[in-house]
Amino acid sequence: MNLNPLYYRIHAICVGLVILGSTFTATGQTVSGKNSTQISLTKFVDPYIGTGFHGHVFLGANVPFGAVQLGPVNISEGWDWCSGYHYSDSTIVGFSHTHLSGTGIGDLGDISVMPAVGDVKIIKGVLNKPESGYYSLFSHQDEITRPGYYSVKLKRYQIKAELTASERVGFHQYTFPAAADGKIIFDLKEGIGWDKSTETYITQVNDSTLTGYRYSKGWANDQRIYFTAVFSKPMKQFTVHDENGLKSGTTLKGEKVKGVAHFNTKDQEQILVKVGISPVSEQNAAANIKAEIPGWNFQHAVQRADNSWNKELSKIAVQSKDESVMRVFYTSLYHTMIAPSLFNDANGQYRGTDKKVYDKPGFNNLTTFSLWDTYRAAHPLFTLIQPEKVNDMVNTMLAIYQQQGKLPIWHLMGNETNTMVGNPAISVVSDAMLKGFKGFDYQLAYEAMKNSAMLDERGLSFVKKLGYIPADSIVESVAMGMEYAIADGSLARVAKLRKDPADYEYFFKRSKNYKNYFNPETRFVRGRLSETQWRTPFNPFESVHMKNDFTEGNAWQYLWLVPHDVEGLISLLGGKKPFADKLDSLFVAEGDLGKDASPDISGLIGQYAHGNEPSHHVPYLYAFAGQPWKTAEKVRYIMSNLYTDKHDGICGNEDVGQMSAWYIFSALGFYPVNPAAGMYVFGSPAVDNATLKVGKDKLFKLTVKNNAPDHTYIQKITWNGKPYTKSYILHKDIAAGGELIMEMGTKPSATWGVNAKDLPYSTY
């Protein structure tokens, strides 16, 4: 993407945009009139960030939280193509309507569309043999990508492809050369990663309309997506194909169906295609088109998508003298709003986990819940700037509970994948209840959390009986058990809120189960075989992916996974000084992870792994030992070195918004160590000023004085004009609005934040 440096130098100081006829500026002021500065925040978003290295992010056209993610898919396959696209590639096999962003497993890629000219085989082909199929080469120089819009020139066909989207409709515009054999191919076989089509169907309705569906299995075992496609120009002919070639008629059902719309085209003639998708029916897909993009004005649709992104990005207006900080910040904010994504139709209908169709449920049903990642910071971020979405997310989770008997673990396209460990949805629902969100049934929510915590699956029977999961009974036992303890701590807080002493005592006790994995002799957590036996041999550096006691990590990293009871962990390690000394060692310890370690263990600083989520709260733990300056040093280093505005600018899987949410919070100067405590621990802000729209009419203003790369340390803070000495701030205070002023300096303060007693560790 061609970014104009002069633009950023001029505007990095004053960032604003027009909302409802007035300009919301980065300082929180609302101004109007002909002379007001009006800047689109989408200009600071670079969708290429994270498409290189192991970022795995989606590249293409979508709107915030939309069902459609319309973008290119490369012919290459493998771990770095989990989203279908990697910056290192130069091939395109089609533009599909669903994508994952930042995951470590590939899936989706539904309803692939590819324009072509000439006599081509109706299969994607194989690399380095163009004659084997219809794929094309492309160059990044011929790409344009920004929120809500993507375009590229397909070199093989000299076709310019342009894409935009609404919530449930992908809108294509193809500019063809003169050709008597132009084609637009719908390949229902093609998917991404683990995805494999199981039943596909396509039919011609009239000279400009196709309908069909695609059933597939992959990471999500039973995926069903229906579509309707409408062309701006009547087809000359429509043909159907399978892997064996051309078939008779204009309707075909099978495992690997393809349809080809044929056209005669003049030079530079544009053919537009609107593709509506639905989890329910072809009829609903058509209705989604009518509801969202009834006309054929492509540029108008692009502008609407841009407006949608600007509206959401404006919920946090920041200023920085460093233009790269602006780009990383707003690209991070953009990444947090790709998912969870809509999984319903414009009429409200959706297909549930039980495969039944639900009418008018009273909320927007969603999908793509990467909860093991996102419960840590992405969902707490939503409680600040997406309050209306929080109720939709919780209501979706409660519906999933009613349909499958437990809260979601890692939910995708109406399927429970059971990926990763613990019960992260409990923390998300607890957080919403503890913060006072009222748009869902509290009794049902408590029932869902309690019943999910009391199942006998995934090691929970051992938790109930023994207080720990034996290492020889279940893989990743330590990670599983420690994650359960976090969820149980969240549930204990809710039980206390409900004035239920029996449940409170029970889940409070379970929240301390992490201690059962702590071995005083080694001063690490490790696999436990019985009350008296530990798994041996023990190597705190080693990680064996999906085969030992930790999930994508080692004992060095999992020792700190106690965000809900830092005080208890400090006690286990012998007090604040030994705790801080051990924490110091984490960031410098050198050791071999082993040949079987997960590639997710990335972004290493010593044994600290920023590229993987269990480490994300760890730099902020110094504050609990009265050493906030060390948090400041680590956080600044991570933001400056492990996040950049380059295509390889994310040091690990973006993980559906969590890596980005960490940056957003940290750049603002605080972070939710315990994701269900309503408390944010201060670090070291990267931005100079910020204004958060935290309610209908409320603004939280942050002013950072004397901020600079070498001004790392907070010297003092004032909150609403009064001195503030605590090293944390509560959610309820931010949500009520107000003004926070931080003064920064080049040396640690001798007084601010050093009284660790100010931190309410065990507020539950």
C-alpha cells in the first residue's frame, strides 16, 4: 500500500473524523464548521501488517464484525496460509467470502469466485504449471488494500479485480479486457486449510442469478453456508462442472461442484457480482442482498464500508508524534473487529449449534470465538468500546449453552471445536456480569457458567475429585488445570455478587487449585501424577507440542498463569522480592525449548513468549511487587520491538484480535491483568493523548505529558484533577468518564506506584 509520509507528518498531531455532522477530534473535542479538520482514521490502517511472518491475518474487504470476509486465496497451503493469504506468495486461485484471521489452524474459504478469460481448465491447478488450472500470478505493486476495499490485477488475464462488502454481502467488480470467452468461476470445492467440501450445489435461476450451498468439514466439523449470486450483466451461458469436467445442464449437486458464468466482454468492460451468504438458506442470502446492497453503485458500497470502519475506529482517538505508532495502533484496533463475526441473516434468523433454525432471537448471533486467546484482553476491550456488542456476544454464548449443554470453548460456524484448554467463556460472561451489563438473562448466565464448570469432560471430573488433573490422565494437564482455576475465580466473584456463600466458597477454593501444580523443590509448576509424585524427568525449558503438560508453552511460561490471584503466587514464591527476582529471571533465562516445541512460542525475550497468549499479562506483574518501573521497561520494549508497521509486524499469530488488544491497552498505558476483575494495571503509554468513547455521552481522556522514547517511566498521575498514587485504575472509573494525566520521565519514580499494597489482588 502506498502511504504518503507527508500526510502523516501533517496529521499525526491532530486526528479526527466526521461523525453525524460534527468532527470528533483526538482531544475529545467536538467541533463543526467549514474549517474543522476532517480526517479518515482508515488512512492509518495498513491491512498488510501481519500478513507476513506468522501473523496469519485476513487480507481483503469486510466491515466491522461482518459475516463476509471477502479476499484473495493463494494456491500455497500450510501453517502460514491459515487465512488463505501470505505476503510471500504471488498466486491467486480465487476470492472467497469467509476467512479466519490470525488463527493457528486453517478453515473456511467458502464460495470461491475467480474471473478468467480464454480456454482454461476449471480446477485451480498446481504451482508453476499455469496450464494445469485457472490460477493467476499477481504483484503487490498491483494491489490496493484498505479497510472495506481490496483490488488487484490478475496478470494472467489482465483483469482488474475489486472487492468490497457489507455485513452479509460480498460485492465484486471485475474490469475485463476485450474477450469472447470471459468467465466468472464459482468453485465450491475450494476451501482453506483443513476445510474439505462434503456436499455442494449450484443452479442457474435466470440469466443473471445463481444460487447454491456448500457443506464442508474441517476444523469445524459440520459447516453449512448458502449463497445467492447476482450479476450486473446477463450471462451468455452457464455451465456446471466437477473434478471430471463439464456436465450437462445448469444444475449440479456433488462433492466438488463448480459453476461457470460465460460472457462476451468489451475492453475495460466492468461486470459486477453481488454474493449474499446465509447460514440458513439461499432465499435468505438473496434477501440479505436486497437488504444491504440493493443497487449497483460499487463506489457507494466502498464508501459505506469505509464509513463503517471509521465509525468504529473513532471510538478511540489517539495522537502520537510517531507516525508508525498511529499505524500500528489503528491497524490493531481494526484487527480486533474482524471477529467475532455475524452468523445470522438480515431477518434475524440463524442456524444453531443443534442445526435448528432460530427466528428473531432478540440479539445478533455471532461466530468465531477464539476464547482461549480473546478472554484475556480483547473481550475486556469490548466492554469499554463495544458495549452493545458485549450483550450480543454473551447472548450468543448463552444460546450455545442451551443448544450444546455448555458454554463455547472455541466456536466456529455453529460448531464446537473444543480447541485449547480451560473454560474461557466463563471469564467473559463473568466479566460482563461484574461490570453491570444488563442485556442478557443473569439467571441463565449463572446456570450456564456453573453447569459448564461442573461437567465431567476435559479433566473436570479430576478437578472436582482431586483438585488437580493427573498428568498421566490427560494431555496438557497443567495448562488445563490452571486455566480452570482462572475461570473458577471469575465464577467465585459472580457467586459473591449473587450473595451465594456456598457456591462462592466452593469456586473460591477451586480457584486456588493452581497451587496443586506448584512444586516447591523446583519452584515451577509441573505435571502431577499423585499427591506424592511428580512427572519426571522435568525440564522447565522443554515444550512438546500437544504431548506434554503445557499448551504451547513450558514451565517457565506457565508459572505465571495466575492472573486472578497474584498475591497467592507471590506467597508461593516466598514474597515480593523472590517473586520479582524470579520474574527478572524469566526475561533473561536461556534454554532449549526442544525440537518438538510449538511454533506458536514466538516473540521470545528470555523465556517470556509474547507471541503466545498465556504470557500477555506477565510484564504487568512487577506492579504487584511494587516495581512498576520494570513493567514500564518491558512493555515499552515489547511495543517498540515486537510490533511494527511492516507486513511481518506481528511476532506471532494475531489470534483473532488478542495480540492487537494487548497493544491497544498497552499503548494507552494500562492492561487488564485479571480479565474478570474490572481492574487495569498501569504500564507505559506509547501514545501522547487519547480519548475513548466509553458510553453514549461519556468520554475518558488520557493526556501523557513529556512522552518520548526515552521517557519510559510514570512520574505521577492525576485523575480528574487530583493526585492519583495507585498503580491501577478501575473499569467503573474509566466507564464513568473523566480525565487522566500521566507525567513521564527518564528515570523511575521513587514514590509513584511503589506501594504494592495499593493493588487489590484478592478483591473477590
